[in-house]
Amino acid sequence: MEVFNHFTPFIFAALTMITTFYLVKLIKKIINELLKKANQEVAKFNFIKYSIAGVLYILGMGIALSFIPIFKSVSQSIFAGSGILAVILGFASQQTLSNILSGILIELFKPFQIGDRITVLGKTPIGVVEDITLRHTVIRTYENKRIIIPNATMSNELIENVDIIEGKVCKFFEIGISYDSDVDRAIDIIREEVLSHKDYFDNRTEAEIRDGTLPPVTVKVNGYGDSSVNLKAWVWAPDNTVGRQLLWDLNYSVKKRFDAEGIEVPYPYRTIVMKK
């Protein structure tokens, strides 16, 4: 009987942790079912599930340890009245708490969400937010690689989000023509190729279309190079992915039209003088 009483606290502690584990599992299952019934994407709410699970695990561990007297006595005898525990935990968990707090702020203010295409300026290539956990954000690049960035870092960085308000984007198509080429004809060709593309997006308002105050595609002489007149077109597309494909197609189709109509795309010339 004494032996049983000796192990009773450990049994209660183990039962508490087991109960906590299955409780977390049950709550996650319930949340997933509710989201499915509401036709919501389950992955978008992973952060909430992680938060609930983290709180329950902490509470469960605290309750479990309270059943074991040795932990109470040891903690009271070593750390009572000294504040050492607070200092140790503060240094040990500072970065973790910072990441958790940053994750909560990300979920609260939503500078980006799961599924958004973002670029962390100056650090990572553009990619899609795949997951937001308590500690970090997972970004899947277009090469299907995963970039793991702590939430605290994400909160302190400049982030370009192409999906935060609206998907449409303006891409710049730039090309140089020789000084001998017909600038007006080159501009017309660029405009025709943009308008004929299946993914072209007309960003003009109804009033601008009706009044004709803006052309459907704006093309300007952007400057003069060593051997070229540089042209720049403002090309709108429904979203960033389509916009990149549109630019790639224009690089091909405009070059083909220029070749067919005698518009030269120059390359650098170099004059070498041989002296005896």
C-alpha cells in the first residue's frame, strides 16, 4: 500500500499528460470538422490550432508537475526568493516568446496569409506562404523549395505582398531599338503585341475608356543608351504569375515582329583603330 502511495503522484502526472495529449488531438479534429463544414481551407487556420495546442500542453504539464511533491520542494528550495528562475527562463525563452508574439501579431494584423505570394525584400526570392506556426513562417519558392523564417524576423522585414489587397499587377516591358529604326512603328508593334495577348488586362476606368484620355497600353521612350533608343511599356496583368508569363511571351513575339518589319534590336558596337 505504501508503495502504491509512493507512485500515486507519478501515476496522476502520467494520466494528466495522456489526457492532455488526447484532448489536444480531439480539439484539432473538431476544429478541422467545423472548418470543412464552413467550406474554409483548413491550412489557413493552422496557427490557431497550434496556439490552442501550445496553451493546453503548457497547462497540462503544469498540472502534471503539481502532483509530484519533489518538483515543488526542489523549486522552492533553490529558487524561492531569489528570482533566478525568472532570469533563466527569461533568457532561455526570450527568442521563443518573441517569435510567438510576432506570430500572434501576424495573425492579428494579417500583413500576409497562407497562400499569399510574397517577397522578403533583399533576403529571399518570391514564394507562396505555405504555413504560419507558433515559431516560424514557411515559404514555398517557385522551385518548390521551403524557406523557414522565424516570425520575429518576418515582423521586422520589409515584405512585398502581391495578394494583400488586389491581385492585378503592372509589369514593365523594356527593349532597345537602334537609332536608325522607326520609333513610332516600334511603339505601335509593342502596343499591338500586348493587346493581342490573351492575358492582357485593361486597367483603365470606364471613364478613361469612354473619353479616350489614356491609351490601352502606355509606351514611352525611356532614354538613350550607347547604341539604342530605350522603350518602356506599362503592361497590366490579372496577377503576378500571369504577368511574368506575359513578359516572357512579349520578349519572343515583339522580337519576331521587329525582325519581320526591319526594326533593329542593337548590340554594342566597338570600333578598333590599329596604329602602326
